[in-house]
Amino acid sequence: MSSLTITLILFSLLLLLLFFNVPLVVSIGLPTVLVMLMDGMKIATLAQRTYASVDSFTLMAIPFFMLAGKLMEIGGMSKRIVRLADCLVGWLSGGLAHVIVVASAFFGALSGSAAATTAAIGSTLIPEMKKRGYPADFVAGIQAVAGALGVIIPPSITMIMYGVCSSTSIGKLFIAGIVPGIVLALFLMITIGFQAKKRGIVQMSTFTFQEFISSLLDAIPALFVPLIILGGIYGGIFTPTEAGAVAATYGFLAGAFWYKEINLKNIGEIMGGAIVNTVLVMIVVGASGAFSWLLTSAGVSSLLGEVIGSVSTNKYIFLLIANLIFIFIGMFIESVAGILIVTPILLPIATSLGIDPVYFGIIMVVNLALGLTTPPVGENQYIAAAIAEIPFEEEVRASLPFLIAGFLALFVITYVEPLSLWLPGVLGM
């Protein structure tokens, strides 16, 4: 079959299956299998390519960070992070609504997962805010978008996937994600201020130095996690994979012996949650890897690259087109799968236009992170709506102002390159 025929079959079937809400693994895997059979390939090739996609030392970081996230969620770190965030920003107009954003940023630095951040912070703050009279749709809408910080603030499982797929330094990606993550958080907090005034929500706490010192001391073990991870990687002490193992070990020790909240009763819940999350991600990685290999081997990636490249030879117009592609893909496909499918197509064009791979990776990660909050898939939206016990449609409507703020932040991150590259440059990376 020609590259054009394969392209039409693959993407038509993919979009059709996603439209009918078929599980992502099937939506990606079924078109891959059909095209392979139609093109006379052996089905064993699918198994080989799926295995090759997950056969990576670097990808071993994923189960470690999944485990670390569960240990920190159940081991008491998320509660301490929420308390510290409340002390820092709870006194602003909007009160605890700002705490959602700051706590999500802090927890994102522990877990590396948007879903884990939304679930951990949302399950702690959303019920509490409802008790204090905050509208359920308002707090759920904020949490759904703020959960995207779990992918942008390092460490990030999505950044690990991009690093593997593009042969880019994962440590440099982690450092590059810090400032864009802060930019997104600031845009969300500004929007919260306007929305709080519109809804008549006022601050419900005051800042006290004593509470700040107390909450800071209580949260120090949690705050050490990103310092250990980033410091260890940047200092050459350990690799990203080893950093995940160190984070998991540290999370267990802190939760069991410092906070004393990890015990024999909940260790099964922790391990089970980490295993399920890891399996879900790795199945998607395997299926997406086979899909991506088929795109490349059949010349589809080159064909699509030529089409997109012919539309624009201007760096800034290309970034606009790339953003539109990322946003569309993020609306339907989980971020890890999106990275594996899109990177081989667009990265060569980006580098030919002089776009730094790290900078391009951050743009892609921010896009796909926001995609996790954008219907119709919008995993974060479903999690936040379930925690708030409100209809999905109601939660989505309430999240729209914060989604708009997120996309405005994305525009700034896209066209102000130093936001992504300044910090790695300062650190000499």
C-alpha cells in the first residue's frame, strides 16, 4: 500500500474509534493490526514492535515514579503540602481556590502524573471546600485544569517519554519545565481572582508567621523530594530511572517512619494502585510504539512531515500549526500516546527550522497536559467531577475560564522561548 493509503486508513480508523469512545489501547492497536495484515506483514511483527517500545532502561522510571506518587499520596505528604499551600496563598481573594493551584504544583513535583495530582489534591481539598461553602463546580473546574501541573512541573512521566522518543536530555527537560509550570500556575491564580470576585467568594483565612513556620517544618520531608530528584540528576549522581527508585525509597521511608502513615493496612493499596497505573501506561506505550513504528516504516511520517513542512517554512507559523495539532490530538489521546505518535513527525521539521528540541518538547508537553483537561476525553475532568459528585457537563462548563487561562499561558510559553531555555542556560545544561 502507498503511504497516503496507510495514512488515511490509520487516522480515519483511529478518529472513528475514539469518536465512539472505544478504549485508547484498542483505538490505537486495532488500526495498526489491520494495516499490518493488509500490507502483508506478519502479526509477530506487532508483538516485536510492542515489546521493543517498552524495552528501555529509561522507561523503568515510570513504575518507580508511579510508586513514589502513591507513597506520597497515601503516606501523608499531600496533606502537608496542602497545609503549607494554604498558609502561603489561602489568604488571597479566592482563598482555598488558590491553594488548589499551589498544592497541585507542589504535588506535581512529587508525582509526575496529572491524574495522580488531580486525585490526590482533589480528594483532599474539594470535599473540604464544599463544606466551607465553595460551589462544587467552581472547585472541581479549577482542580481539573490545575492537575495539568502534574505533567509540567518536574519530574514528569510525559517528559520522560519525550526524552526517550527524541533522544533529548531528560534532566534538561525537567529543568526547562519549571518556569513554564510557574507561568501556568500564575495565569490560573489570576483567573481565580477574577472568578472569585464574580462569584462573591472571599478569602477565609489569614496569614500568620507561626502557622507558616509550623507548616513549613511539617512539609520539609515532602519538599526535599524534588530537590533530591533534580539535584541528583543534574549533579550526575543518578539517572532519571535511578531518581525514580530513590524517590520511591524516600517516599516509603518518610511515610512509614517520619509521618507514620504507611503501614501494613495500606501498603497493599499503595502497591496495587502503582501496579495498575503502571500497567495502564505501559500498555498504551506499547500500542503507541507499534503505531509510531508503522508510521515511520511505511513512510507515513515523512509524507506528513513534507505536507506540514510545505505549508510553512516560517518558525512561528509552524509553531502555531504544531500547537493546533497538539491541541486536537490532546483532546482525544492520552499524553504519552500523543508524544509517541507526533514526535517522529514534527520534531524533524522543528529542528530544521532551528527550534531547540528541549523548547519544542516543553511546548508539546504543555499542550498535551492541557489536553488532559479538554473534552471529550479529559481524564482530569472526569476525576474532578467524580470527587465533587457533580455531573461531568456541569464541571466542564465551570472549567472553561481556567482552560482559557491555560491556553493563554500556552501562547506565552510558545512564543517566549526564554521561558523554557533560560533556566537550563543559567545552570549550564
